[in-house]
Amino acid sequence: MNWFTNGSWKTTSAGLLTIIGGLTKFVFACKAGNVTEDSVMATFVVIVAGLGLIFARDNDKSSEQVQASKSVNKTVETETPKP
């Protein structure tokens, strides 16, 4: 649950609601007997979009604040250009 507590509640909740809404629509399509390739692909796209929102970084936080670029900065600083 570390991703939930360190992430932003805004993007995490939007991602969870997106996934729940897509799955709910798919369940209703199954109950009605209208499962098509389009409904399966739409559900897949909604799940991927929801996961993207869950793991996204908000615009008001820098990479240093969320410690996303520490390993990148170390490799850049230690490498020296060769003539």
C-alpha cells in the first residue's frame, strides 16, 4: 500500500473510480448478454488508463519531492565525458 500513501489522493481516487466504473459497465454488459469485442477492449483500455492515473505524479510535485529521479541523478553526476 506504499503507492497509495505516497501518491496523491486526487489522481489515485480518479484512477480507482475509472477502473470501478469500467468494470461496472462490463458487468452490466455481461448480465445483459451484450459482451462484444468492443466492450472487452473498452474495459481493457479503462483499466490501463486507471492504472496510469494511480501511478501518475501530480503536476504540483517535483521529481525530487517524490524521489523519482535519485538514481538518474547519481548516474549522470558520476559519468564524465570522454574526449
